[in-house]
Amino acid sequence: GMGGVGKTTLALAVHNLIALHFDESCFLQNVREESNKHGLKHLQSILLSKLLGEKGITLTSWQEGASMIQHRLRRKKVLLILDDVDKREQLKVIVGRSDWFGPGSRVIITTRDKHLLKHHEVERTYEVKVLNQSAALQLLTWNAFRREKIDPSYEEVLNGVVAYASGLPLA
């Protein structure tokens, strides 16, 4: 889905709802930004530390990280959420193939680029759509006023905001 539509919020809600059904879980937020700032082996290090419960895992290369993920996690049922993926290499070195993780594992990926998912042969996809006028107005009202009903004098302004934001009222 497009930026600001709520992919991260939705993924976090799913994580919180189902994480207890897995041996281990990891929510890697801002993969695009973190890999640009710190590199892929940094993300692999975070993933391994979280899923293995070991602090201070130091990797010498992304290849070592990929190998370690593949060998140390292949028997664990893990929930892994990768948020804001924007490059094929990120998927290649962090989640590799489906046999990198144990049976019953799930990997959830949020991205703006559905072709990235297709290229990585992701089994199922869901496109998060923008909100309709009514839902966008309700979300904006709750966030702005912390209640459902508001003074009718605000309606015109709020409808203008919703129209301007094109279904992304928190923008």
C-alpha cells in the first residue's frame, strides 16, 4: 500500500495478536531506513539477537548473517515482521527462502512495492487501501477530539481535511 495508509500499524496489531503462538517473534521496523543507515548485517544481528535470545551477536558479513539465520532458526517456529522493505537484497539476506525457518513460521512484509513481493515469490499478499470518506472522517474525529460526536460547526472543516488528505486523514 501507499505511504501513510497504515501498513505498519496493521502489522504491529497482527504481531501483538498472534506472537504468543510462536516460539519466538521479531518486529523489524523501518527496514529501509535502518539498512541505509547501518547496513544489512546490522538488521541480521538484531534479528538473530531477538530470536535466539543472545545479546551482542557480531557478524563479519551479510553472508555470515544469512548462513547463521538459515542454520540456527530452521527448527524454530518464528513470527517475523519486516516493516517498510524497499529492496530485494533486504529480503534475500534476512528471510531468504521459506526453509530458513521452522514449520509453522510466518513472515509478514510491509512495503510500498508489490513487485518486490512477487519477485520474492511471496505466497499471499494483501493491499491496504485508503479509507473511504466516512471511515476517514471517523478516524480523524477520534484522533482530533477523542470522541465520536463533535460540535457540528467543525464538520465542514473536517470534511475538507479528509478530502484534502485523500483517505489518509492522519497525514
